[in-house]
Amino acid sequence: MGPEEFRAAGHELIDWIADYRGRIPQLPVQAQVAPGEVAGKLPSHAPEEAEPFSQVLADLDGIVVPGVTQVQHPRHFGWFPSNASLASVLGDLAASGLGSLGITWQSAPALTEVEEVMAEWLRELTALPASWKGVISDSASSACLVAMLAARERATDYSKARGGLQSQSAPLTVYTTAHAHSSVPKAVALAGYGLGNLRFIDVDPVTYAMRPEALAAALAADVAAGLRPAAVVASVGTTGTTAVDPLAQIVPLARRHGAWLHVDAAMAGSALMLPEMRWLVDGVEGADSLAWNPHKWLGTVLDCSLLYVADPDHLIRVMSTSPSYLRSAVDGEVTQYKDWGIPLGRRFRALKLWFHLRLDGAEAIRARLRRDLGNARWLAEQVSSTPGWRVLAPVNLQTVVLRHEPPGAVSGTGAVLDADALNAHTLGWADWVNASGAALVTPSVLDDMWSVRVSVGAEPTERHDVEALWRLLKEAVESS
Ligand SMILES: Cc1ncc(COP(=O)(O)O)c(C=O)c1O
């Protein structure tokens, strides 16, 4: 495809995207396809001859759109917001159009330097410590793995250069809670600690936040047993309930034991743009690293996750490689992001942040985040004030965890009387909502019982959408 053919097809594609975004409210939120249905509509073999662009667009409409759960839908309340602001979509397209190769500063100086500036803009907007430096990665999961590798090397005085973990006399231990995202145990396992050395610290039964005194006890017990605490992963905004582990109390404990403190704020990081929400990370200046995802609530299209570190020199020492073909005269003067993570070749992800912030502006983004927080509070108030309904966790952010409890399901003191029946009821009405296509919510387990998470925060979601959802939930418990 040459530039002129691209120009014509590109205009058609932009029109297609704009039309698609306009008609999302008419589409079912949850993809209504059966497993294998999408693949069954594709030819078994790649085409030998070029096809017309119109045929490709027709298949986007006919095959792909029905096969996608519409997370840009105003009534998407599932999992977490996965907003793809159109401003950032343009930046992503520009990045692909440039086709730059981010392997060293020299291979695309702008790729590196725009990324440095974007990380700094976002640091300032979220009021994270001024001395921290950031890097864009694909996901909070990768960022957590990088943090666990950095923690391992700090705890072992760079054992990677010697016998690695296998040469350690004392096993290294890591601390988090059972409410941490599944990417935390995954990172701990992949970084070689072994899941047997991961401690799930007790949480407060009401807030689901890590109990610092339980962390202190676990650290002391492990040290007494000859183990070496290497890392603590604190969650600010857990996936299940948006619980907030208290950094101000956790930081001194981690420091006392020389353990790396990584903060996973994947979802909640966006809220730090709001001064009134900075309480979420009180004490963060004592942490070693923090990751959050602009590709969630903020709305910079996937994939765009920010990892901040207090000591970039340490990270570089852990991650750097220096093959001869990547060396240059400016080494030492410039940032080489290949030395801040795992991949060598990196996309120009900073462009979508740049476009997003420039074309939407921080103030409009703040207003949207405040709108979502207000909508979640409104929904929580309706639920708590309606007999038979219960909000199950503090509404710290934009997620409401709720349950409908039909007569006889719980005792006067709130104890569940028939867990199987209540679970079947919850899953039944949640499935009814999702199968209707009118909205999407996420069932999840809390305290061994099924509950339903309503995650407010899709970019087009307004109060009337949340009101419609609330009507739908009440209809669902009657109809399912
Ligand atoms: C608290 C938390 N941490 C980590 C993740 C993982 O994010 P990613 O998909 O960027 O790896 C999520 C995503 O749901 C999350 O909610």
C-alpha cells in the first residue's frame, strides 16, 4: 500500500471509527457471540491476492464489532473503565504512522524525550514525588514484574551477576494481601521468589485494606525464622473493592526491614489528578516504585501504563545490557529506556498521552473523574437506602460492590443463612443483566460469597446511564 492508497483508505477508516463510536449506545454491551463463532467466519488461509479495502471494512462491521464487548459503551459497568479517548486514538495512529523504532535514544530521540516529558507531566498532575522518574510500559502487570526484579536484586546485592537467587542462603519473602491483583502473585512467581515465599497479610474486615500490625508481625516472624523480607506490594485501589492499603503505616515497616515497597495503583492512579483524592497515597514519598494505568479510567487507549521509581540508577543497573551495536557517543547523556524494563524495541506510546492531554486538557479530565466519583456515590446511596440491597465495601473510588438479599437470605444480624441459594440468586440476576445487552456488570467473590461490582467510569457514562442501570438491577432481581 502506497501513501495515496493509504490516504483514501485512512479517510474511510476515520469515518468508520467516528460512525462506530456514534452508534455504540445502540449496540449490546456484552459481545453476544459463542466461542469459535468469530474464528468460524474467517477464511482458514491468508489471501494470496490483495482484497479491496471496502471488503475489510465490511468485515469489521459484520465480524469484529459483534465479537467485541463494548467497553466504550455508556452502560459498560464491568471490570474497570478501559477508556480509549478519541484524542489518544489519534496519537496512537500517529505513532503507528511514524513507525519509529524505540531501541535506543539514537534510534528515535523524540520517542525517548516525549516519553520523559509525558512521564513528568503526569507525575506533576498526580503530585507524585518530584524526584521520581517514570517510564511507560505496556501494563501494570509488567511494571509489577519489573519492580519485583528490582527488589530481588536490591535484596541480594545484585546476585544476578553471580549465582542469582540460587546462590542465596536465606529465602527472600514478599508481602501483599489476598485482595491484590492476580498480577502480583504472578510477578512474584516469575521473578523467582516462589509462591511459598509470598505472604498474604490480613486485611481489615470492613475496609479490606492491609492491616499494618499484621504486616509487622509477619515481617518479624520471617526475620526470626532466618528469612529475608525483600518486597511489600501495597494496593491503592484493589480490583475487587478499591481498597486502599495505608501507605503511611506500611512505608516505615518496609523501610525498617530494607524491603522494596511497590505500590499498585493501576486503577486508582487517575484519581490522583484530583487534589481531594491525594489521601489515597499519603506516605507514598517513602515508596520505591508505583505503577498506574492511564489506559484505564484516565482514558489513554491501551496500552499505556506508567511505572515510577525513586532510584532510576538502581533500575538501570538491574535492567541494562550493552551490546556493541546499541552503543553510541551520547551514552551517559541521554535516557536509554531499553534499560528501564524488559523489551528492547518500544513503541512511541508517549504520543497517545501527548495527544490525549493536549486535545482534551487536564481540567476536562478532572471534571469527568469527579463526575464518575459523584455517580458512584449516588448509586451507593440508592442501594444502601433500598430494603433488600446492600453495599458491601466502602466506596473509595468509582466502584460499588453490592448484593441483593431477598427475604430470608440473611439473618437480622446480616449473617448469610443459605449461601448456595444467595450465590445462585446473585449470579442469576447478574447474568440476566449481562445477557440483556443493556448494561454490563461483573460478578466477583468477596468474603467467599458472590457479589456484583458496578464499576462506573466509562467516558460517555452520564448520571442518566447510572439511573438506568439502577432501574435495570431492580428489574433483574424480579425477572431472573
Ligand atoms: C489493581 C490492579 N492492578 C493491576 C492490574 C493489571 O493491569 P494490567 O492489565 O495493566 O496488567 C489491574 C487490572 O485490572 C488492577 O485492577
